[in-house]
Amino acid sequence: MRWIETILAHSDQADSRVRCEALLAIIPLLTFIGRQQDALTYIAQTKAMAYRLEETMLLIRVLAITSQNLDRDEGKAAVAEALKLFDSVEEESSFIGAVYMLYGDLLRETGEYTAAKEYYQKADEVGRRYGVVMFGGHEGNLGRLALQEGRLSEAHALISKDVQKTRQLNNQKGLADWLVRLGEIETYLGQWEVAHTYLQECFQLMETMGNLRGQADVSAGLGYLALQRGEVATAVSYLQNSFHWYAELIPPTTGSKSRALTPELIDAILRAGLVAAAHQQPTQAATLFTAVTRFSAAINHTPSPPLAQAMNGALPAVQAALSTADYQTATTLGRERPLLELLKQTWT
């Protein structure tokens, strides 16, 4: 990473396709290691340069790739602009499949599952037409939608296909992305040993790649699995680690439209609430459950039915363990405490 930035700093600063491509290459890397502010700086430079160069396909790529670093409304607008620009391109390009998939992800993240499925289908059609492997993940994406809607057997079958595909292709990032979902489903199905195997393999992959967000996601899943096994102290440890890694990645001011507020993070907060309840910390559980409701409403996220049912099942005991005043204080914190503060102070 450092040598790429050094080359960029000492290279010709004039507008050029080469420099624009170099900036495009570094942006995902910066995001991957948690340097979001630096990534946003390069995004601003890259977009301005692409507009000045007036190369349509380059601009499309810039809009699509950088959309992943913007908040949800800005990201949707960037992808919509990229799709509109495709209409002015005479030659069809397989890259439109990647743009369709990006748009599907944005729609899925905000609970627009029917529309997300439509764009995933479009991406798959482009991939089949061009024989492009990069649009793999179609079954897994549909599996994620099935998981959100509580169709666990269907989700398991679909995501298992992409675990197998990515393993055969030696695509470690793709494999890790699908293993965490498969481990989650196995946990819900009561297949705890299998779930542990998948989640541990996934965590090792995330750790090897230096993917802190991935480590945070998987650690939350391992914590919930430990809770199902009755290993409450172990579950607390996993969720502490998860919140620590999330806190390293969250900007100080994170609004409801920020991509930093992911469905996975909200689910991790829900799992932490369940662990807190089991750990005889009803005040903390009440705060976390209220935060889940607040953040879910902000991005139109619905936790998967197994998690939602677990939270609804735990709430009465949490409320009964607290006085009316203490419960109101706890829920007020859940409604008002900033995300970063919530992550840092939950386990202190």
C-alpha cells in the first residue's frame, strides 16, 4: 500500500487515464484496511478527473467503484448515473453486470429485496451472456435474500453452491464472504459443530486478509454460536472483540445513511443484546435492543427471523428485571447514544 501511495505522490499529477486507473486501484485497498477518510479524498480526485477527461466508460467505472464508499443515497445516485451513461455507449460491455450487482447490493442493504433480486438477476444474465466468472455469487445473493425472509433451507442450499464455487476457484475473499453466511445458517439450524467449523475457517481467512470488518462480523457470529451452546462467558469475549473491531472502522460521526451502518453491524448489536441478557446485564441488553430498533428503522433493515424472534423472546425478561425508571433510562440511551459511543462503552 505504502509504495503505491509513494508512486502516486511522485508521479505526474496531470489528468490522465493512467493516473485515474491508479487511483481507482488504491481506493478499495484503503477501504479494506479501514482508511475511509483517505479513500474519500481519492474518490473526490478520481471523480473530478474522470469528468474532465470525458471518457464515458472510464467515468462509468469510476462512478460504480467509488459508489461503494459513499453513503447509501449518494451511492444509489452514482450507480444510477452509471447505468444511465451505459445508454450512450454504442458497444455493449460486460461491466454493466458488475454495476447491476452493485445496485442490487445497495437495494438489499435497505430492505428492498424484490428490487434487489431483479438486479441480481440482470447481473446473472450478463454474466451468462459473456461467460464472465466475476458475476459469480448469484446463488449466494439469492440465498442472502432467502435468509432475510426466513427461508433457511433454501438459503442453505443456495449459499452452499457459492461456497463450493469460490473454494474451487481459490477465491479467498469470496469464500470468506459466503462462509460467514453459511455458518450463520448452520447456527440457526442447530448444526453447531458444522457452524463452528465454517466460522473458524472464515475468521482465519479474514485475519489473513487483514479484513477488520470481516473479523468483526465473524466474531459476532461466533459469539452468538457460543451463546446457543450455553457458553456465556465465551460469547461475551467474542462480542467484545467484535465491537472493538467495529469501533476501529466507524467514523466519529456516522449518520443513518452511512455505509458504515451495515445490516451485519446491526445484527451484531442484536446478538450483543442477547448475550448481555444471558450475562445478567438487563440494563445493557435494553439499551442494545433499543439501538437495534433505532438503527434498523434508519436503513430499513429487518433482522433475519431467527434473530428477531430471539430478541422478542428475551425482551419481556429484560424489562421485568428492571424498574420502570431504569428501563426508561436504558432505552433512552439506546435511542440517543451515538453509534461509536455505543460500541466503545457497551462492554466497559
